[in-house]
Amino acid sequence: MTTVTLNGNPMPTNGELPQPGELAPEFELTGSDLQIHRLSDYANRKIVLNIVPSLDTPTCAASARRFNEAFAQRKDAVVLVISADLPFAQERFCSTEGLKNVISLSMMQDRQFAKDYGVLLTDGPLAGLAARAVVIIDEAGTVMYTQLVEEIADEPDYDAVLEALQH
């Protein structure tokens, strides 16, 4: 178990992020098309999991925008923005914001993804949502890089994420 904070208040998670070198856990998440999307659907390219509590918050929205901008010209990787928001809300957010370079996926059907990736918040006002994290998975499905954002109100270290993608 790991603990992150929300405005300095401790918020425990259910576990730990997968470690670099480990095989990334397979997942099933709901897309805006209401179809199931699996990790294996994105095989043969690098995958950035931008895990956020909810796109309906300023920090989560900012990270989705920032990754959308950073991946406007990239064809070697895909960014999946994962939250507990309903697919309809995710689609509305991406459409309103003009985000075309990220794919939003929802944990609405269950929280197995958050459990498997060790980011399920287990106590406090955000219990049941995911902690803020970034996981990069290589073309073979192996975890390359992880970043758990210690303070949920903070954005991830984008420079570190983009640097990790270069390897």
C-alpha cells in the first residue's frame, strides 16, 4: 500500500504501481464508444497511461490537455486518459476541449484496473477513484516507467514522462 495526499491529507491506495521491467497488467476499460478496450488493443507501440481521478477537475483537465498537445505529432505512442468518469462525460470533455490526440477510457464498470495498477484510493473523500499516476508501457507490454504523483492536486512531471519515452 502507498499513501498519496490530497491537499496534504493522507489518502491510501490499495497497492503499488507495477515496476519497470514487469509485464503490464491486462485491463478492460470502457471507451466513449461504450466498447471494451484492452491493453492488448494498443500493442506494438508505446502506451502512456495518464491515470486521473476525474476529468472534471482542473488538474486532471490540465494533464489531458498537456498530453494532447505533446502527442499532436507523435505516431510512435498512444496516450490513454483513464478515470472513473462516465464515457459520456469523458467524450463531452474531449469534444469541448478539442482533444484528438488522447483516448479517454472509463473505469465505470468496475475498479479492477485501479486495483491491478495499485492506484485505487481506498479511504477518504476520493475513495473508489484512482490516484494520479503515469505508466509507460513499451511495444512488448512491459512497464518502462512509472510516476505516482504524491499530491493529487499536483500535475505529473511531464518532462520526465517525455524523457522516459525516448528510451
